[in-house]
Amino acid sequence: MHESIPSTLAPENWPFSLEFLPQSAYMVGGAVRDALLGRTREYLDLDFVIPSKAVKVARAIAHHYKAGFVLLDAERQIARVVFPHATADFAQQEGDSLEVDLHRRDFTVNAIAYNPHTQEIIDPLQGYVDLQQGILRMISPANLEDDPLRLMRGYRQAAQLGFTIEPGTRTAICSLASHLSKVAAERVRVEIGYLLANSQGTPWISSAWEDGLLAPLFKNATRESLNKLAAVDNAAALITENWQQLGAKLQEYVRDSIKTTWLGIAKLACLVNPNPELAEIELQQLTYSRAEIRGVTTALKLLPQFKVVDMSLREQYLLFRDADIVFPTAAVLAMALDNLVEAMSGDKPQHTAVATSLETKARDCPVLTLLINRYLNPDDLVAHPSLLVSGKELLVALDIPASPIIGQLLTEIAVAQAEGKVSTPTEAIAYARQLQEKLN
């Protein structure tokens, strides 16, 4: 079946000793699959099946290594041990034997087991053959129906592995698509997040929409939405080629605790209602975080401003102020939709709906180019104004009570600074005093 057991499966590469596992324990799942494919991981994600007392085994390992312990499912006896550079899940075997357990899994390529005691590969469903052929094949429709999340997971794994989905499997997924509504939104959201993370996932998002899996989640998604996703991928590639720093920003997570990139936020904005207020409601129902929702709605609100011709310094300053950390998302979305409009108008083929050079983009969308260059210049006072005077200092200098007027004055000072009218705290206070007198 294979020439040798991959070294990545060897117990000496685990974060714990083999002696903690009973003789009847097996490694299963993605770690075995990826090892057989020659795929390496910086962060180990191991899965083990144990005939009995799986939680007890996991707890003992966590205690010995002073690692984190999480009880995932007390009834089904599933627990996780969290190490600094790895996680290991331990699950009670389903059925009377390992083979029965493997027959209850989702796809053949995930139903391959490794016996760490004998270095034996157990493959009753010929998953290794499908690995070699790059095919994702279901074990049975009933298995997919048992956990409908497996329907969406099939598209995600096909994208990650570069596989195709076997025709009979895709037909079964289509027939079971309505069952996805039974799955908690947050679980489905994780799978979609993987597909939005990079360009390899975009064709599979399209397939999921065509097969009826997205409709229960993104009710406003259309064929145009899918075209937007591809346009965002193309725009991100152009940005990365010409503005590497901005391209790197797009790959950063919204927050360390939220594994969604700013590029993913831009693509998510393509799937929801273009009205920011309606998009917010839609995303709340899908249990997205406040940070993710703010990213999407801010980008949608700012889109019209990117189309303003001869944007004044005041307008530019206000755009940067409102965009804040969401600017990379708004920029790539604006570039993508601009190119998509060009493609749909017949100016260029839709499959090449992105400018092929920085010069072309600068000519077609000078405002966007100007804004990106300002954003990437840390000394640019329009994009990154320095604070000449604080609100508290204004209160004291002008001898006025706290009120919304202070915020207005600070904005006007920042605009005046960008326009070169003021450059020192003294000038800023004098300018604010003049504005206050006009208001009075």
C-alpha cells in the first residue's frame, strides 16, 4: 500500500510518551491522512481512538505533562489535551471494534488508522487509494446525515487538500443539503471561515452555493456574490504584488482570539446584504463576533466614498478616521468591485477582472491608489494624524464645559493639520478658539 510509515507519525515526535496509551489505542483522522500525503504541520493536531476510558487516559496525560485538559463530550467520552505546540484528542471507540469505528466516519481518506505500537496502517475502506487519486469519497450517505456538518466539511477538505469530490458523494451532499440547517451556526461558520481564508476555497464556496448548502446561511448570496469573491481574490493578489505591506495586513487576523483574516472579512462582505444595517443583523444571527461584524459593516459603509472623484483632504481624513484598522479590507473590496464592474461592462473578460499592472490600476482608480499610498506612509498626516492637542487641554484652554463640541473641534484641528494650516499645539488652540467664536 505504501513504501514506509511516515516519520511524522512516529511516537517520538508526539508531545507525550507512547507508554501512556493502551495497546489497543490507534491514531486516526487528519494527522494520519496528512502524513501519508507527505503534508507537514507546524502545529500538531492528533486524534486517538481508545476502546475504553478515553477521558481517563487523556486526564492522566494532561496531569503528567501539566498540559491543558478540556472535556469535549462527557457522554461520548471525548477529551482534549492542549500542549504548547500541539493538541491531542482522545475519543472512545464507537462500536465493538476499530473497523466498526472507521466505518462510521465521513470520508474514506479520514478512515485510515495507525497503530503506534506495531507501526501498522489499517485501511479497511481503501482510503489510501483515494489519497493517491486525490478523491474525497463518502463512506455512506447515512454517515453524512448523522452529522450534517460533514456536508460542508467535504468542501473545506477538498479545498485544503486540492482534491475533487467523487460524483456520487457530491450527489449525496446535494440531496442532504437541507440537513445543514440542523447544525449550530457557529460550527458551520468555522468551516466557511476556512474556505474564505484563501483563493483555493473560493471555487468550493461557489460549489457549496450551487449545491444548496449556503442558502440557509447566506440568504442574500447570489451568483454575483460569487463573482465578487473571485474579484476579491484577484484584487488581493494585485495588492500583494504592488503593495506588499498592505497585502501582509490582509493576512493578519482581526484579533488574536478571532481566526478570521481581514481578507476573509472582505470576502464575507460579498456574501451578505450590501446594506450595512441588514448585514449586521444577518451576521448576528450567524453568531459572528462584534469585531467581525464591525469589519464587514464598516467596509460596506465606506465603499461609496472610494468612488468619489477629486476627494478633498477633509474627505480623505474622514475616510481614514472612520476606516481605522478596517482600511485594508475596505481597500481590497473597493478595488475588487471596481474591477468587477469593468468586467461586467465588457471592458475586459470577467475571468481576468483585475488590473494586470499597478500603472493600469493607478490610471483606472487614482483615488484608491492615492489612499493606499497615504495609508502605508506612517508620516502622512491625513491617514495618520498626530495629536496636537487633547480634548482635556481644549477644555482648559477654551474654558468651556465638556460637550460634543470638543469632538468637533478636534476633528477640525486634525483636518487643518492635514491641510497645513496648523502644526503646533499653540496654533491648534488658536484655531479652535476661532472656530468656537464662529459657533457662538
